[in-house]
Amino acid sequence: MKKLKHEAALLKKAVEIGEKYAINRGFKGFASTNSAKDKVESLYRLLVSDKQIQPLAVDFEDQPNMKHKLALWIAKKLPEGHPLLAD
């Protein structure tokens, strides 16, 4: 797994956009008491069930890999030339 240059910022953006996606799908938004770990796992599972991202192998379903998958997902959705995609 090759780390992306702005992976932390991409993950933050993915959680932000992912929450809006979940709300549009009819889910309730995250409470302020939800941990970042819970948000990442919930969004990962939602995107997998909606076939937006390829699921990880069961052996690799852990937080770092889920975070990386979400960062890759949002990197593909951002428009070309976005500051988070700059090398």
C-alpha cells in the first residue's frame, strides 16, 4: 500500500463528502460523539455495499487500509487540478 502525498487531508475530505453522500442516501448524519474510527468504518461499509469502492480482503479489513481506501475514493472523485492532488 503506497501512501498518498496528502492522505490525511484526503481522508478528512472523504469523511466530509462521505457523510453528505450517506445523508443523501437517507442515513442520519454522524453525531458529535461518533469517533473518527466509527465514521471511517461506517463510510467504508456503505461505499462497499453501494459498489462505489472495491472491498478489501477480509484479512486486510483494518483501520489503516479502510482509511487508505477512502482517500483513494475521494482522490478519484476530485476534479483535476485540485490542490490535494498536486504532487
